[in-house]
Amino acid sequence: MPAEAEVCSDVGLRVACVVREAAAAAIADRGAFCIAIAGGSLVQMLGSMAAIEGVEWDKWHVAWVDERCVAHAHPDSNYGAARTAWLAKVPIPSAQVIAIDEATLAASAAGAERAEAAAVDYEQRLRRGMTEGVLPRGKKAGMPLFDLLLLGFGPGKRPPPTPPYHPLPPPSPLP
């Protein structure tokens, strides 16, 4: 992947190429590719990958870097958007796509309790669905080491917040 800034005329195509390259490298190295994605326009860009030949979709494992505690059919669901724009077009085995469990959402209380129950369930399902043979863990605290994290930029043109264990300098003001 490029180490410098890059200007391109077709961002979607470039994202698809970077993802394809990362997937091929991971699959060649250990036989699996683990990606965690945000929603928004990124899933549209991934949807364009359906036309790319030679992608070993059966070796892909998909998770989310963020998700809302809503049903998959809800317009705010990143999984729902990904399913429509991308996942329905490619043969990634459904067991290798780990989304928030709608049953957990329905069975949980509202608000913070609902989000906490969904997060605990999601972590357990990630650990079961992405074993260390598929998704390596770091030496410190056993954190997952995804092959690629695709983070989007929201309306404020800033990336989503980073976890508290990953300090970054504050963003500079936008023009």
C-alpha cells in the first residue's frame, strides 16, 4: 500500500484495488483475509468489487468497526447497507460475516443497556467466528489484528474517534 498521499480520479476503484491487494496478500500469507469496515460510501465502493475477477471471497471474514443498535433492515444499519450494496453480490459465506445479532437487540433493554448487551454478544461472536487461526491476536491483551480496517469520513470530514488505548494528536482545524 502507498506510504504517501495519493491523488486519484476514481476513489471507489482505488479503494477496491487497495482492498483486493490487501486480501490477496493476507490469503497468500495465512489463507484468510479479515476486514472490518464502516458504513456509508465505503460499502458502495466494496460493491464495485463484485465485478473484479479472481477475488477469493470464500476466504474473507467481515466485521464492523462501528454499528448502530438497530435492526438490519433499518436505514441506519451499516450491516444492512453493506448487505444491499456489496454482500448480496459476492459469495462470502454467511458464517464469515459477523454482524450485530438482531435477537440480542430485541431481547435487551433500551439505551445503554441494550448497547452493552449487543457489544458483549458481538465480541463473543467475533471470538468464536474468527479464531486465532483466522484472525491473529496481538501479544498485548490479545487484541485482534485485522488485515484491514476501512474507516470512513463523516459529515465533519474527520475520521471516527479512535479507541482510548490508541492516542492520536487532536485533529487540526479544517479550512
